[in-house]
Amino acid sequence: MSRYEDAVTRYFAAWNATDADTRARAVAAAWTEDGSYTDPLADVRGHEALAAVIAGAQEQFPGFVFRQTGVADGHHDTVRFSWELVSGADGSAPVAGSDVATLDEDGRIRGVLGFLDRVPATA
């Protein structure tokens, strides 16, 4: 597995960890201590804040999992990849996006810039 694929695998493990302790360990494995995540809905830094954002997404979309779409593409210390949020009940994917992550020398994430490509319509 390449450095980029490994980083993306750990990223999704964090986003899909539903138990708080497992999520905390997964976040620590995926991000540097001062790692950040920024998308249109969040801008956080540090393991505790990252875990809280992930928990919030899981509360908003119970029974859903994040799944990578396509292949991760990377160069130097940067990797980009796409994903969708998939319902375990019916397989629908109402949310999809693309992320760009910067990695440290050990392959842990320093920062993620997330883009939402598909979101549910609001009333």
C-alpha cells in the first residue's frame, strides 16, 4: 500500500469509528497532534476537535458510512481523494465530496481541505 493509500485508509477508519474510544485512537493514528480539518461546515484543529466533528457527522447521519470513491492521487506531501456517505439501510449516498490532505514525513495528516460536491436539499 502506498503512503497515500495508507493515509486515506486511516482517514476513513477515523470517520467510520462509531465508538468514542476507537474514534479517538483512529484520529490519533490518522492526524498529527495539531492536525486540522476544514470544509464548508467545519474548521477545527487538534485530536479532540477532530473527533467531535466526526461524532457530529455520525449523529446527523446515523447508520451511514464514509466510502472512498475512485483512487487516491498523490504527489510530494499531498493526496486527494473522493468519497460518499452511504446509508447502511438502503445504499443511498446523499452526500459526496472531495478532500485534499497534506501529510507529514510519517504519512499522518497535517491538514485536510474538504469540498462538498453533493449535499441533501434543505427545505
